[in-house]
Amino acid sequence: MQPSDTRSYPGGLPDMNEVVGRDDLLLVTLDTLRYDVAAELAAAGRIPHLARHLPGGAWEKRHAPGSFTYASHQAMFAGFLPTPAAPGPHPRLFAARFAGSETTEDRTYVFDTPDLVSGLAAAGYRTVCVGGVGFFNKQGALGGVLPGMFQESHWEPEFGVASPTSFEAQVERAEQIAAGLPAEQRLFLFVNASALHQPNWFHLPGATREAGDTRATHAAALEYIDRHIDRLFTAMSARRRCFAIVCSDHGTAYGEDGHTGHRLGHEAVWTVPYAHFFLEPSP
């Protein structure tokens, strides 16, 4: 697979009206990933497979649309991806048709359905979800809301937060999905990577359940994802060019100002890493 297309666009925004219908689409949410940890690991060369696709080799600093998984994904599936941390307004990649929207412009792909997923389905995409955390496990009514937006959804215990090999299992399923589609069928694949979400202590050699999760085990979980993510990128660019978005849905606190976890208004929760880029098919 060739390195990502890193051509610059005015405002960093490609014309999504050209992308949609031409390219496959990939959205990966690295659930619970903090911006500071992601930025440190990229700068230190500890996530080389992700870093080579990041524009300029660095994550963009953004603000999450929600402080926990359910709220944030509801917003993202409505077209409200994490917002650049610098003062705006910031044009969006996708937006529902809405009179008076100040973040919809000529390069924005505008859909007429209630959410982006059904909008892409209406545009001829096969929409597929590979779930991770509990809001995607379809084991109760609430766990079926988000995956229920998709034409096809997948969740297994091996994809969940308690599995030390969750991302490998998710990538394997994604490979099967991409390979199983007719060549002419456009694909929108969403992957919610659960590996960073607590518990993540088992990703750091020597860490123990008793000691629990820490900022260091959080970082080790991102390194684990990095070791396997090229397989996902290769699968999604094997059929045609793919436009990829990789971001966090929210961060999490490890004791900062007395806070632990998320669903709270702290800088460690609201500030997230984001990147979008093209994956070019191998020659």
C-alpha cells in the first residue's frame, strides 16, 4: 500500500461531493483516546504505522462532540465530527441539510436523511459497523441503537473491552467484509476500536489487574492498535481509493484534578486527536 495522499486542501477540507460516490469511506473511532497521549506517542515514533498516514506526521487537536461514547457517536453520525480546537467557524465534511448552518459550505457533502449513515446508504454505499464497546454490543435495547443505523453490524465478545486481542479480531472481521463485497459496491465501514477503553492494563507488560489502568497502559493500548492498523488500511484500499477518518470520540482522566474516567467536563476528556487522509490502492 502506498503512503497516504497528503496533498493540502484549502482549509484542510477536500471536496466531499467528489469523494462520496467515488471512493470507499472508513471511519475509525479510537474509543477513549486522549489527545496528549496520542500526540506524545506520534512525536516519539512509538506509533509509526499511524504516524505515516497523519498529515505532517502529527495528530490534529480537536474538541470532542460529546464526553462519552453514546453522545459522541450520535453527534458524529449526524455529521458533527470533532471540531478543530482553534477558533472557527470550521467547515464540515458532512452535514444534514439544515437552513442557516454556518459550518456547511460548497465542499461539504450534504445529506437529506436524519443521519450520515442512512445518507450514505441512500447514495449507494454498503454501510457496515464493526462494534467495540458496550454501546455497540446489541445485547440490549440501548446497545442496538448505534449499530442499528447500519445495514450490517458486527459484534462479538472478542471485539469488546475485556479482550486483550480485540483490535486484531475487529480487523480480521473488517478484512472479511471488504473482501466479500462485489468490486463495484462502494463501502462505508465504521470501526469502534475498544482497546483503549478500560480495562487496558493488560496491554502493558508487567502491569497488573490490581494496579489497574494508568496513563502508561493507555499508551500501550494505542501502541497495540498501531501494530495492527495497517492491515485495516490495506483491506480498505485494496478495492479502490479510500477516504479515512481516524479520531477519538472522547478522552478519559487518570486522576487529573481528582477526576477518573469520562462523561465529565475536563480537558483530558474534551480534547481528542483527529486525522483524515486518503489511502491509495497499491499499484
